[in-house]
Amino acid sequence: MNIQIEKLHIIQKITGLNDEKILKQLNEFLDKTMCKSSIIHQPMDLDTFYSMIEESEQAYQNNEVITHEDLKKEISSWKKR
């Protein structure tokens, strides 16, 4: 399916909604998602890039990281709640 058609389907569903609670939740979700998405996709200069690498390396040295396996275990525990 083409992205424009998908957007139109979503718009049609939204215009048919009459539940204010769902609309607020949808709006909050979009705000959070679009904010994260725009941060990730913003161009950055080399100084910022190298600074982020240094921060990551420092976090690793300070053991402020989680392994992939531990993260999967943590996520599976969320599903059990």
C-alpha cells in the first residue's frame, strides 16, 4: 500500500472518532513519536556527532549500559504485568 493512501485511511478513521479520550491519547502518542523522530533525523555537525560518541563511550566505561539479552528479559517481564 502506498503511504499516501495509508495516510488517507488514518485520516478517515480519525475524523470518524467521537471519543475525546482516544483523540487525546492519539495526539499525545503522535507528539511523542514525532518529537523522537524529528530528533533522530536531524542533521548534526561533526562536533555534535563526536560529542555523542564520547558520551556513549563514557556511559560504557561507567557500566551505564544494558546487554541485548538483559534488555530482552526486561521487556518480556513487561509483557507479564
